[in-house]
Amino acid sequence: MSMTETISDQPPRGRVRVIYLGPVAPHWDVQGESEVRGLVDEFRGRVLARLLLLPPHDPQFRRNKERVARDAEREALVLEWDLGLPED
């Protein structure tokens, strides 16, 4: 069994929503819930470290968004993005 299978077979340990607040810093808020104490707080710290000064139209944002998604997958968190844009 590979590491990917082990991670994907785990039930979600929590939910996290990353919200774009607008063009004035701080740009991001991270809200979440989990039964595991400190999991969301630790994840929030890593997300904000990656996104703190990046608005969604910044080219670096796409790369960091993918890193945040992989981090959420490793932690078995369900990740939602609210970029304030209408969905297509």
C-alpha cells in the first residue's frame, strides 16, 4: 500500500475554508473545525504563511494554492476556497 493510498483512505479529520477578504491586507482568513485539538490552528498558520501577501490574481498564488491543497490532503482536511468570485 502506497502513502497516497493510506492518505486518501483516511476519513476527513476536519473542514477548512480559506476566504479572500479583499485587496487590502490581510487578504485571507482561514476558518475551520476539527475534533483534533490544534489541527486547524496549525494548518491556518501554514496557509497564512503561504498566502499572507498574495491576492488571487498574483501568479505566485496559483502555485501556493496547490501547495495548500496538498497540505490539506496530507492532513486529511476537506478544503474549500471562497475567492469572492462568481462560480462559472
